[in-house]
Amino acid sequence: MESSFSFKKFNISPKILRAVEDMGFEEPTPIQISAIPLILAGNDVTGQAKTGTGKTAAFGIPALERLDPHDRQTQVIILSPTRELAIQTAEEIAQLAAHMTHTTVLPIYGGQPIERQLRSLKTGVQIVVGTPGRVLDHLRRRTLSLSRVKMVVLDEADQMLDMGFLPDIETILKQTPLERQTVLFSATMPKPILSISRRFQKNPEFVEIPHKELTVPEVEQRYIDVHTRDKFDVLCRLLDQMDPKLVLVFCNTKRRVDQLTKRLRPLGYRVGEIHGDLKQSQRDRVMGQFRKGEIDLLVATDVAARGIDVDDIDLVVNLDVPQVAEYYVHRIGRTARAGRSGRAITFVGPEDVYKMREIQRLANITISRIPIPSARDAAESRTKAFTDKIKQTVDAGNLEKQIEAVERIMVDDYTSLEIAAALLKLQMDAGN
């Protein structure tokens, strides 16, 4: 399936487009398609969308586009209800700004030494992401000025109201210029939220993304804590230990798909890849090989994987935690089809903790952690798998030529046990 919409259609800068590709956003989510053009056009926007729909990029991309790179003053203020969300939002916007020189993003929240925040603010921060209480604290200390702010974003507005932040929000908004752009995102739209919109926004455009309940398939789900640098080695151990017949590995970016495929092939894995840069005919050919068992390990991105309809995939590995919660459900739904059982294992790095927690919350599931397979576990699994094949081959018979070859070796005073052990060792060493 070809992408129906591309980030290039937003007419955003090449540096942001490059960052978007680095982050694995092959095509925009519905909230991004609806909100980004409106915010880029300078409109005030009220958006109804839950966490996990990609809304951070929906306001983060236009915020970066509006920055004056020569102005070191705070130009965008984003209010978040919790320190966790403030950190996560700041990290994602920093990723979007990865190729923009001299662009600064800072999360400010309680529980962190304020001296560190003071030092950063003193040097100049263009985008501040903060909890209302800590932002108000800096305003009172006069360590933060909002006089040059072009855009204000109220993220998870209903949650901020539930936490009693309305007076703080009102005080903060009054210290921003009247001609600012105001963007509000909320999962629900109770009367207090609509009241804030009427008071602080100018003819806002309303964007609503219908909430779809995430129905999680009956799949055995687990996760492994693993640093990015170790993911390849852990994947190989996992495959050796579990010895699945058909495996689907998801990566967030086309680059990661290419890199992983190139590293797996020399190790003897029969691997194929599909991503958005491949023509439909190429994807169809790879999918045909996967269905026939000509390849037993398929590495894919989210967009390209939508056409995967294979009943007997028995393991899905998320090498990267997906950027959007809904994608997680789509991914693991590739296994446990047609009444079969299935397993899904997600590799979670230190930077993915918040995303993984959000996926579990939105899908109303608990995913258990399993330890990293040891090299010994993997070796024992390989040995068992190979000895099982030996037994099957013996039971199948038709070994006359091989028996003659072994008998010729035994003439030189080698026992059949030593010969069998040597063959097993050669096979195991070749697998390493």
C-alpha cells in the first residue's frame, strides 16, 4: 500500500523533514493531517485528541517553523500537566529540531534542581515546555519572560483543569502578548475547556479525531529492557532461544530496516525487508517469499506493514517502540491470527519508558518484563533445535551414503560418538 499522504505536502523546511524521517514518521497521523496546516497558517486551534495519536508533532512542527533563529528569547511556551509529559514533549520537539542549528528546547518542572533551569534560561531558550506551577515560579522570579512569545500550547488541557491548574494557566496567559497564537489540545471537551477557548483564543478552528478503543488481540506480550546499542545482539539471542518459524520485526525508520537486514543476512538468516521506499511490486515479491517460507524473517516499518496478511507468524518483535500507541496494536495483531497463538516482544530503551507506559495505559493492558536472554540460553536452544533435526533425519532414513562416510572415518580409530560430537560442534560454531 502506497502512502496516501506525505509530510512533504505540508511545505515544511527540509531540516524538519529530515528529522521527521529520522524519527520514523513515514506518513502523518490523522491529527497531524488536520492540525498542522491550520497551525502553520497562523490560526488558533482547539484539537480533541488523546495521547498516543501523534499530537506532539502536530503542534511541535509548526512551533519550530515559526521560530526566529536569531532571537534567543522564549518564543513558544507549552504547558503540560505533569513532569513526565513535559519531559517527553521536550524530547520529541528536540528530535524534530535535531537538524536545526541553535534551536533550544527546555523542560521545566518541579522536582528538578531549579539552578539547572536558571542557568539554561539565562543563556536563552526559544521553546519552553513546563508544568504550570514551575512556569509560574520562574515568572515570579523574573527568570522567564513571555513578552516575545508567538505561540502558546495548552497540552492535555482537561488534565490540567482536573489538577487545579486553571488559575495558574490564566495568570501565565495574561503575561503573553495579545497577538500570540493559542493552540489547545484536550482528550475531552467539558464546559471549562470550551470556556478557556472562548476567553483566550481568537476564532479557533476546531479539530476532532474520533477516539477508537484499542482492542488488543489475544497475544502473549512481553518487553525487554535493552539499550539501543545492544538491540542487535539481543535480537539474535532471542531468535536463537525461541527458534520461531516466521518472525516479523518492526523498526521505526527505513534506515533502521536497511541496517538490520544487512547485519542479519551474513549470519545465515533468511531475511527480507519492506518499507515505504520500495515499489508495490517489490513489496509484493517479498511478501510472496514470506508466505511461501522462502524467507522466515521479515523486517518492516509501520506504513509498509499494513498489507501483511499472513496467518502463521508466531513472533512479532518491536525492535523500536512505536511512535503512536495505535501502531503497537496494529503491529502485534500480525500474529495470533486464524485462531493460532502468538507472541510479541518489545525492546524498550531508557528513552522509551514513558511511551511504553502510555501504550499500556491507553490499551488497558499490563505487559510483563522478561530478562535479556543469556548467550548460554541461546546456545542451549540452538543445540536442542539442531539435535531435534538430527532425530527427525534419522527417523526419516535414507542415510546409506552418510553411514559409509562415517565408517571410513572410524577406520582411523575415531568412534561414532566422537564423529557425531565433532559434526555437532562444527554446526554450532557455524551458527555463531
